[in-house]
Amino acid sequence: MKYYELLACCEFLQSFKHINSVLRVEDNILKINFQNFTLYANMKRGLSSLFTCSRFYTARRYCAPFDTVLAKRFTNAAVERINISLNDRVLNIKVLQKNSYKTISSTLKLEFTGRNTNVIILDENEIVVEALRHIDESISSRAVKIGEKLTALPKFDIKESMFKINNVEVFLHECYKAAQKKELESFKAAKTALLNNKIDKLQKLLDGLGSEDELQKEAFMENKKASLLLMHRHVLKDYEKECELADINGQNYKIALEGRVQESIDKFFDKAKKLKQKAKSLHKERENLTEKLEFTKRLLNTLNEAESKEEAEILLPKRKRADKKEDAKSAFCAFFIEGHKVLIGKNERGNAEILKTAKKNDIWFHVKNIASAHVILKTDKSNIPLNALEFCAKLCVNFSVLGAGVYEVDFTPRRNIKIISGAHVTYTDFKTICVSKS
């Protein structure tokens, strides 16, 4: 972040006298809730900046020691001072927390210093209480250690050109839009390539399944060869590699033996049995691949409609190898929004599964009056923010329909759902969210 940009932001923030809370919403992004304004600080090395936006989706809740200290020292606190360190890209927010026993003074240092970018929490004596990144002497000449006094950053001359920012709030919105556009395009390009590759593989598997009739014909021929060998077993020699035998209708068949005669008989009967079983289960395999293909296409469509990187990352988060294997086998898909788990049925079996496992206070979503994916939002008995409900309604539409339009999504606690059979239900006491799909 440019020095003149930070100066303008600092001047703008000096009008705020109270902080409601400070919390981490991504690995390197802080959300600072002033009384009438929300500021975000992206503290990613090399990409650090301040921004604001009307809506920011979060996938998880952070509860590391750093986050605990943030909540403890910066919840419902009076702002004593906001300033910029002299000739440095460091924003200092000093607050006072008053309770019936004592007053606690804390400073939040947001250091926009390139590869040394950091967030540091200090007490009244400039002692480090916590930090986003703990830095050892072996890494940098300026250590950041809990319980030790923080040394000042080395001074350097800032030689940037200075420009005036007329409207800081508009500037902060534009910072968000510019960063989001760049990151979203990059993220979408990478994930679109992966999903298209998966779609191609599924389509090839589907196209290569063959037909039940062909498999039945193959099974018949294998069974015919085994039966003929068995019928003429008494005249065949074990050293023979090929033979020509006639059936009861006088039709001749040339048979290439696979080992000794009895061994060949067993192999042909076994092949016939497997081909019959494959033919019988082929429709299930085709149905399974078709469902996977349709779900992946809808996931790709939902990704393309994502309006921010946070929204896109909720749909396609980084996962451990074990999670990927589990997800591939599952009949439903899981996402996280605002720390709450969201389940979406990939097919009718998946819809039925999430209905069975849902608890009475979990929220159920379904597109009104059409066949739809079922969505369950796990509440854990806590209040659900409106943006999480809206996001689930949007997912429900995107994974249920492909056409553009305005759709109504009904939602209600699981306790109001009565299962008729499988995923067929009736429900009462519901509310409705309208979702526009382009």
C-alpha cells in the first residue's frame, strides 16, 4: 500500500471513536468493525492493503491464540488514537477497554511493509501480546516475540509521489473491486480448467460404457464356448490350443483355448458371469456417472457466477487428499459459510442422506414447486447471519436449475420437515428468499 494512501485512510479513520470488534475473516485478512463503518485489512505479504465492501463471505471461524487476544482486547473498545508511524507504512490503532475492575490499553499495529507485513498486538508498555506472524532473530534482524518489547522498524526515506484522495470511502471500495477482479479472474481460470478436465473425463467414461445388449451378446458367446468345451470334453486333448466344435444345431465355432481344457471352461464361464453382472449394473453406473457429470457442470456454472474470490473459495476450497477421496464417494457435497457447514445433495440418495442426518434446528432449503437439490445449513444451535441464508438459497438454485430467471427458495428448520419417502417431503412454517439467476 502506498504511503499517501495510508495517510489518507488514517485521516479518514480518525473520525471514528469506537470499535465494536476486530476479527480475522481469512488467513491474512482482518475485519475491523468501527461503530458505523467496516474496514478490512489484507495483510498478505506483497499484497497488503486496506479496503471496504458491502458483503464479505467467510468460510470459517478462527480461534487461534492471536484471534482470542483480538477478541479480548478489541471488543467494545474506545479509540484513543489512530496514527501513522513517522515515515513508515504502519497504521497504529490504540484503544482503551474499560470494565468495573480496570482499564486495558492495547495497540493494534498494521504493518504494510512488503515481505515483513504483519499485525502486532501491544500492551500499554509496548510489549508484544500476540502477532499474526511470530518472527525469530534467525529470520529477521527485528524479532517479534510474545512477552518481549517490540523494537522499532529501521527508518528509511519514502520517495513516493504524493497524491490527494478526495473520497477515502469510495477509494477503499475501489481497492476491493480492483483486487477482487484480479484475484477472481485468476482463481476462476485455474478452477475452471480443473472442472472442465473432470467433465471431460466423466464424459469419456460415460461414452465408453457400451450398451447392455453388447455385453449380453459377449456373455452369451463366452457361455457358448464354455458349454461346447464341456460337451466335447471327452474328445479334447489338454495340449490343444485351438479347436472347432459344433453345437446341437450343427453350427461350427472356432475356439481359442486359454490353457488346459478344464481351465478354459472355468475361465469362459467366469467371463460370462461377469459380463452378465456388468450388463445388469450398467444402468446404475450410467446413472451414477450422469449424476456426477451434471453436478460438476452445475458446480462450474456456480463458480462462473461467483461475484468474489471469497464466494468462489467457499465452493472450491483447498482440501486434504483424504477429504477429496471422501467427497468423491459421497452422495452429497459440503461447504462452509461463516463457520457453518452446508450440505448439498448431489442426487436423490444424497438428498435423503442429508435429511436423515440433519438435526431439528438445522435449516433446510428447497426451490419452490420444482425438483430441486436439498440444502442443509448446520446451525449448531447458534444464530445464522442473513448473508449465510442468502448464500445457501443461491446454492440451492444454482445446483437445481440451469436457466436464468428469478426463483423462490423456501427454507425452514428441519423439525418442520416430514419425510414421505426418500427425499420426498412436506413442510410447514417456512420463509422464502427470492434468488435472481443470470
